[in-house]
Amino acid sequence: MHALYELPTGYALLKVVNPDKGKFKLAAFKPFRDTKEALESVTALVDGTCSKGLEKFLKKNYVGKGIKDELAVWDVKLGKSIKEKVEIPCVHGDEVNEVLRTVSHQIKELVDSVSETTNNQASLALAHNLARYKLKFSPDKIDLMIIQAIALMDDLDKELNTYVMRVKEWYGWHFPEMQKIVKDNIAYAKVVRDCKTRKGIMSADLSDILDEETEATLKEVAAVSMGSDISTDDIDNVTKLARESVEMQDYREQLGEYLRHRMQAIAPNLTAMVGELVGARLVSKAGSLLQLAKHPASTVQLLGAEKALFKALKAREATPKYGLIFNTSLIGQAQKEHKGKMARVLAAKTSLAARIDSFNQDTTASAEAGNAYRERVEARLMSLDGSVGFGLRKKTKTDKKGDETYNREEKQADADASKAEPLVFVEDKPKKEKKEKKEKKEKKRKAEDVDEKPAKKSKKSKKE
């Protein structure tokens, strides 16, 4: 029996002299010419196929020398591939694995032509190249950027909300009426940043921040405000906080634009189905785009609702119908009774879109499949409720004829109802009469009970 052993530097063919005593002899060794050949050969071995280099090596050193022994290999798939291409009988199993493990301990002594340093360097370089190949390394295909960006966006939203609320509470001592007039948080912070005090609001031009009506109302109220005066140090600190809030909002918008471009590059079909924000949250919740692609549609439908799901299962109640995909526009447009169906349909198409984005070999991003799936989901939505969709469905000739027929029948029914005899309403009996009848029945029943008791006593006396 011979054994095939793969090294980072080449292929080694060994003759098994005595497997029990662990004696082997090197029959042939073929080193790789360069890193490219090594990567191709190792990739084929990982996939369980016989590469062209291995095929030539076996034909020259095995078939060409007339060896008819069995060939011991690690992998079952590799053995089948070698048998199909080179017609060499291959064996594998627990005993073969023990033999190959013994070979791995003696490989340094068996292959003297390759030093240990060279073997380690080749192993490290090959590991890096194989990892890049497996991941299909590309700067535009890193979904980790999406996960970090959406997490940062959520943190920014929380911080921004905290900052603006603090600005309103702090500045409310000086101008409390402004909160009801300027309801937008960022516009409020911009007014505080630019005008500082009430006097500054009355003399400033706020056309870039507010509309004319709001600006006029704000200036009128500022003149008669009930707020207290504020010192220069206090207003400076409030202004700094307002400036920080506006800058944070600007960065948040910039981050949103970055996330949109990143999602278009990495997952265009997923973005077309559910949008960049929901798509990024799905990728983040699953861990990666590849993990999201591996999830079935039922799992995608409930991503983000795990707590509610397990709580419902524990209490034996109705399970939730949707998770993060509830925030998509398609489910938002559906009626309440149709949201569960739409979530199921959308999750199925979203799962397919994620698989296309994850396993697509093309470097150019295309959203053709995602757009086609979205059209199907929209068609399903319109079939559930024709008045709902991205645009209201226009009435066809058949719909118009149906409306005319319905109106005609309704008018005829109204006419027939007017000709019919007037309805006679029967008045309900007053409550007093009902109460009196009830009392009479109770009295009668009590009297019957009293008559029955002496009759029973007389029967007992007769028996005695």
C-alpha cells in the first residue's frame, strides 16, 4: 500500500513498508513551483477534487511505474476524484487515518529535501492566501463595516436625543414658550446656537432654520416671554451643548449616507427588498451577511423578536409574527389583518435576496433580482388590498362597471323599501310589570312547597 501526503511545499508519495512498526519509504516528491500553484492545489484538496498537478504527479510516479497497490488518502471525496480521473483504487477509513497520522510524525525525516524553516514559511504564506481565497477578499465586500456603522448610528441616536433634551430643559428657564413653537429638536438647537438670548431671537434672521409663520410667532412670543434672565456663562454653556448637538446630527447624516453606499455595494438585493437601515440591522443581528443567508425564511421573519418568541412559547401563547422586518415600508402599508401574511412573504424573498448577495461571484453590484422580488411582494400586497401599494391602483373598466351595477342595485333596493309597508315597532314591557310577574311566580312556588310538606308528613305517619 502507498500513501499520499500533502505538504505546504508539495506532494509526497510514500510506500508503507510496515504499518504496524511505522516504517515508510519516500517513493516520490513533487514541490510546488510557486505560491499560485500551491494555492490552486490546496484549494482543490479542500474541495475534495484532484487538481491537474496532482493528476500529472500520480500518472508519472504511480501509473507510469506500474504500481497496482491501493492508495491511502485522507478524504473520501478526494479518493473518488482520483479514482475517476487516474483510475487508481483508493482506501480511506480509521486504519488509514492512523497510518497517515504516523506519517505526519515522521514527515521531516522522510522528506529531507525541504528544511523545517522553509516548510513553516510556506505553511504561513499558504494559510494567508487560502484564507483570502476562501473569503474572496475585497474591500467592498466587508460586511463588518455595516455592522459597526449601524451600531454607531443607534448609539448616536440615543446620545443625540439626550443632548437635545438637555438643551431644551436648560434653555427652558430662559425661554419656556419656545418648546411649543419650535417642535423640531435640531431646529431648536440651531436657534439656540445662533441667537443665544431672547433679544438675539427678536433681531436675528431665522429664515434658513424656520418657516416664515413660525419665525414670526417665535419673535412675537420672545418679546413677552415669562422666562427668567440668564447669565453670560450659563448661555455660553448652553450654546456649546447646542453646537455639539447640531454637529452630532450632521455626522449622523453623513454616517447614514456612508451606510447607504456600503449596503448598495455589499448587499444591493437585500437593500432593494427592505431598505438600507432594516437590511443593515438584519445583517448585524445575524452576525454577518453569510450567516443571514444561511438562515431560513422563518428565522429571518422573527429576527429581533427572540425575547417575545421565547416568552410566548413558555407561556403557551400566540407567537409573534414579525421582528425587524416590521419596520419596512411594505409591511407598514399593509392592513392590520394582513401584516402577518406580508411578513411571511417578505421574509421569504428577503432570504433569497441575502443568499444572492452572499454567494454571488460577480464583483459588480446589481439589484435586478431584488427589484424583481420586490415587485412580486408589491403584487401580493395589492392582491390582499387593492387600494394599498406604492401608488393607488387605477380602476379598470371592469371595476367601473361593477361600481355602476352596485349603485344601480342599491338605488333599486332603496326604492323597494320606500314602497313597502311601514314597520311596526313593539314596545318593550315596562320593568315594573316584569318585576310583578316574577314576584307572583315566586309566591306561587313557595305556596306549593308549603302544601307538599304536610303531605309528606302524613305519608310517614301511615307507614309508622
